Amino acid sequence: MVKLSYENYMNLLLHLDHGDDRVPADIAKRIVSNAISPVICVTSTPELDRHIQETHHLDSLYMLLRFFGDCVGDRDQAHECTSAGSPSGDDRAEKSSSSTLAVASGPSRKRSNSLFQRDATQSQYIRFTRPLRDLVESADTNDMLFDYHTLESFLQNILLLIEKSTNDKTPHKLLKKSLYHRFFSLAISSTAYLSPYETFNHPVVSLIALDIPIGQGYEEARDLLTKFKNLNHTTKNFPVFLNTNDVLPVFLLCYNGDSEEQYEICQSLTKKLKKQLFVEGILLPLWKDNYKTATQVILHQPIMTSLDEVLYFLREPSRIELSLELINSIYDVLEILINGLMIPFMQRKISFWEETILQPRRSLFHGSKFLKRFMSKTTSGTNIHQQASIAKDANGKEYFVSSSAEFLMRKLADWSMMLSDYKTAYSTYDSLSHDLEHYPKYLASCLEWCSVSVLMGAQNIVTAKMLKTDIDPLIQRAVETYENCALYDTQLSGSKKSNSMAPVRSYETRCMFLASELFLSLSDTWTSTPYALRNLETILAECRLGPCSQIMIWERLSNCYQQRIDPRIRHKVNDGAMSNEEKVENEDDSEKEHTHADIVTRGLTRMRKAAFFQLIAANKWAEQKQWRQASWCLKDTEDAYAGIEFVNRKDLALAKLKETLKNVEIDSRTIVPPKDQVHVEEKVITD
């Protein structure tokens, strides 16, 4: 049996044949790695977009490439047809010189399966976004990371889709966890938003595309590059915290793979672009005659995308098919882009920032109170530096400029996180936090990701003492700082609304989501689960989530108690003759059957508590008339409450809920709605 891949798990509704598989323990880390992965903005010409629309029935090059984000090494879009054995890439690539970046030929690489293997070369995550100009012009001025209402709309639509695609006999335990992690991924990422306090969503690469078949060449490439470099001067209200010099431009030459002449033109143009404009170019055979007759693959929606895009495709579902050969060619191009250009560019930038900014700050005399006291008596250089580092945008809000030492240090830490260098990220966040005491929003974000870097792998071993004395205090300090910022913003605006509606609350919610899931990813869940429970309970109490979003939290509380298993039980279960791989899989399965007959196991699990929260969730689902979800939650409580007469009394919640679901089932069998009513029920929710 093929193991469950990252994409299959996150979109399990489309892969219900895997409904009985297990959830790996590192799924939260995978989601976080994907959520903070480098962003590539896609710029094309109107002519190229029209050409793509005519041939591939997609609106633009961005709408095409966005399907190929997430984990590039896994080639998930081609996974359904891996047995076809179609060669990938362009067979002319063998003719390319060493100075030209072209599509590699040969068969596609075997899937790495991102859930079970950790390889930096095969588990590289990326995200695609719209052109930088569009991101700037559509930027929100209220500093909101995500919208609670939009998140609620997503849940309502996906629950409606689950209702239509499943029945009571469908395996639901893994599906419900997959739904929560999908909900979690959208709550911690927003690809379309450019935050001034962190750089995870700031583009790292700008992909500038040309249409070779219609005659676009050097002149068009130079004009597009000039426009990109001058965006800060030509774009109204260009953010002070963005710098186009920190974005790597790369030309994408799209040509007809059947034309030898076009291939030679691309080769010559690539050399000219590199020699005169100092910009690399990569080749993509976007058109071929055999693409129409070759094996076709239905593309699935990317995992990490903005909430607005997710809702759009839920409301307007579309069936996009591409040739398997073209899909593999695109993946080949992306691997060249990532491993050959993007990662080396990021490493060069990180090394430069370390030498010029970070290392001087780590010197013997940096931060000396004596020297600071001495300098304050002689000159006001510090004030001059602070004035130069801070600038106001068009709305009068103050932000660190892109060239300031504080912002570059933040970018250094964020880029280290993107490249999985968590130790460098942690040390940089920790050093930077001391310089941001007077900038609470920047400080809160810095503290948040300082704790995340530790939980992601900055320390090889996370002990109970570290959780209590180091990690949890960092998270609580970040949450408190976010709360103070929300209170201050409310007072400053003079609004009568509660500070719980302040935009900074979205950052606070994300912080607690991240903390809870990463705590649960630790091996000793008996020790770490209480910290996760506290953060989830705080979200319920203080964040203004919609009703469906709140119920998702109630269910996650139940899952937390399911995972709170004493290590002694794990050791006992894993005893015996089994391979190391089987032991790992057993350890990852938090819901395996435990022997409750043995007195040793009593009190070392929290299964009854988990059932109690499932019962609460079932009742709340019933209030929202989500009968399928209520029925599934009720099924998960059967084992815990079986044989307990008191719990099954007719005047208590369990029996009442069973009776309600029974009546709903009877009504659905006896009443057949008219055709127009059926249409209304199947209509996608747009609120």
C-alpha cells in the first residue's frame, strides 16, 4: 500500500481511499514549512496570457503556475499518472551549453513522499503569487493577517462539500483531522498579504515571462526588467518595507517545443540577457503538438494559497487538465529555478547580512551599557539612526524601512527559517528582540517566531524544563504583547468596538495556533499537551471566531486529550518483535487501542475527557444543523461511554442528541424535497 503523501492528506476529501491511514507526527512541521516557504511572484505579458488562455484554458501564467506550488520535489500533480512512464522535459536540453539553464531531460524522479522522508533537496516548498505591482496595489491598510469571516466562509463551504461527497459509513477520523489541518494551514498563512512586521510573504523571486512564438525578445525583456526595478518609484503608495533589490529577477522563456528555430532563439536570448542585463533565463516548452494527445492529468488546487482564492475555487469549481509531459517539464524547470538560482541567491544574501549586520552586533562591545551611556553624552547618533530607520507610509503609520538594520535582521531570520536553518533563525530572533522593546508589534512577531524556531528544530532535544522555562514564556510574552497592541490600537482609533476586533488579533490567533500544533508535534505529548490545551482554550475565549471555527477548536481539544498518553504505555505497546519502521508508525498513531483492563494503564490516558469534548462538539454541530459532523462526533464517543448507565440516561445530553439525529435521519428518508429546493441546498454558500 502506497503511503499517504502530504498533498493527499491535506486534500483527503479527494483521496477517500486513504481514509484509514495514519496521521504522521510531523504533519504540523510540514504545514508550517509550507506556510513560510519562499514566495515567487509571476509577471507575464498580456500577449502571453492570451496565448495560454487559448491553448491551456487558463487566465494567465500565474493561474497555471500556482498549481505547482507546495512541495516541488514530490511532483504531486503528476502522482496520479506515475505509472505512465512519460519522459519529462525537453529532449533538446542535451544540446544546451553549460551556461544556459534549460529543462533537464530523462524520466521524472521517483517520489520522495514528503511525510516520511526529510531531504532538503526533495522537500523544498514554494508558493506562487501575483505580480508584485498587483500585491502592492491591492494591499490592505489595516494590517490584518487574515479575516475571521472569510475563514468561517471557507469552513461552511468545505463542510457542504463533505456533506455531498460522503455518507455515514465513510471513514471519518482521518478526514476530520485533515479538515482541521487544512483549517490550520489557512489560519497561519495568507499568501496575498504583505506584512510590514515579517517577510515570509514578501517575494524572493520575480519570474518574468516572455512569449517567444509571437516574437517577444530582448527589447520586451529589458522593458519588463526596468519596470520591475522602478516599481518603488512608479507605483503609488509603494511600501517602505519593500526593496526590489532583495528580489531575484529571472526570465522564463516560453517556447514551442516542436520548433528547432525557437529553441535556438531561446539559447541565444538567454546568453544575451545574462551578458547585458545580468539576469538568468530558464526555458520552458509550454507548447507542443503532442500535448493534446498525450496522457492528461486533472490538476488539484494548491494547499497554500490565499483564503480569497480558496473560496473562489470552492464557489466556481473548475476542471483543469494538462499533459503529463508538460507537468513534468514544469517541475523540471522549477527544480532548476529553486536549486540552481533561488537557494544560492538566498544563501548569498544571508551571508552578506551576517557579515555586515549580525556579526558586528555580536561583537564584544555591542550592547555594552557603559558604551551606550558614554555615547548618549557625546552625540545623538542613535537618534539619527532611529530616525533614518523609521518612515511613515501614505496612511501615516510608522514602519522600519527596508534598508534599516532591524528590518534586514528580521529578513535574515525569516530567510533562515525558509531554508530550515532554525538555529541561525533562533539566534537572530533572540538578538533582534532586545532591540525592539519600543516597537511592540515588531517585538511580538519576533518573540512568536523565536519560539516557533525552537519547536521546529533549533534545539535537537526539547525537554520539559525548556518548555516550562524558555519556550512557553516566550509564547505567553508574545501573546501579551499582541494583546497590548490591540488595546492600544483600539484606544488610538477612538472606536467603541472591543479590542478583540483589532486587526492585530489575527496575529495573536496565528501565534496560538502555531504554538498548540507544534506542542502536539513533540514526542512527549503527556508533557506538551497541557500547553497546547491552554492556547486552544485561549483562542476560544478571546478570539472572535465564527461558530464553525469554534467547533473545530472544540474537536481539536478532544484530539489533544486523545494524544495525552503516558510514555509508559507507548513503551509497553511497542514492546515485542517489530521493525523500527513499524515502531515509528505505532508511535505516530495516537488513537491505537490501549489495554484498559490492566491496572497499570488506568489514569495514564485521557480518553474519557476526549469523549466529553467530542460530545460537546457534536451538540454544537447539531445546533448548526451539520448533521453529518454531529453523527461522526457521536460515533467517536461510543467506546468511552459504552456500558455506563448514568451517561446513557434519557434525560442527559448523549441520549437526547442520539434521538435528535435519529429523527433527522427518519425525516430525510421520508421527505423528498422538490427539484428547486434541492438546487438551493446544493448551492455553495457565498456569505
